[in-house]
Amino acid sequence: LKTYTEDFPVFGPCAAAAAYKRTDFEAAGGFDERFFCYHEDVDLALKMRRLGGRAVQVHDAIVHHVGSGISGTASDFAVYHGVRNRIWTWFGCMPTGLMIGLLPMMMAANLALLLGGAVRSGRFRPTARGLWHGLKGAPSIVAARKRWPKGSSAIWPVLIKHPRRLTGRMNRITRM
């Protein structure tokens, strides 16, 4: 376990261990209720980034969080919502130029995920349902993104530059 001695920037916080400025949270529209669970924090982080927000990992704050404590990491519920909401996050928040450029890779990753689900017992069905409902719901997600400021210039650098430096440990609190 690495010990940090100062705060450092991260892409966005895990919602289980985050503190947001109320004005920034409201400006970004808060959590999208359609997500219900999984990726709602990534969706919010992307929206806040598009508005020029920054996230900081607080080095001396500690949060104990049991990930997937209720739903389980590989339950049908977790797999379905994780797959669906990842697609919604992609369509809702990714800058258009980057979305188009990375679309072949995203399609290949989803195909690999589906094929992996076919090999692993019990994961094909929730993966396929998540993909289907993610794509089926994408038009309403895309329509909602028209309300957001363009903001691509604020998000491009953090999506394509130094991804290892922008990821932080999730067992500590992060402020955005």
C-alpha cells in the first residue's frame, strides 16, 4: 500500500468516497437518475470536467468502502447495470471527436465483453441485455447531452494524456 504525503489530481472521484462543492454539483446536473447505480460517478465526473472542474485526491482522508457489498461483483444485477451504464456514459459524455475516433475500439471492447460473457458461466445473458438496453437507451442519452456546454477543450487533455497519473486509489476520499 503506497502512502501519499500530499494531495494530487485524479480524473474523478468514486461517489462512495467523494465530496462535491454544491454549486458545482448542481451546475453539472447532479447524478443522472437513469443510471441508478454503477458509472453514475463517472458520468458526473465527465460532466464536471466538461465544465472545467478538477478533482483532487486528499492524501490524509480515509474512507472504508466495501465495493459491491450488496450486489456482488459478478451478479446479473452488477453485470447488466455496469454494461448498460458504461454505454450510456460513453454516449452521454464523450466529446464527439474522441467518440468517433475511438468508436471502433469501443465496439471491439463490447464484442470482447459479450464473447467473454459467453465463456464465463452466467454472464452472457446479463451482458447481452446490458448491451441491448444501453444501445436502445442511447438516443435519449444523446438528446440530453445537447443541454451541456461544449467544454471539450477542458476534457480532452485529461482523457488522452497521462492516464496512469490521473487514476487514484479508491480507498481514500476525493474532493471535486
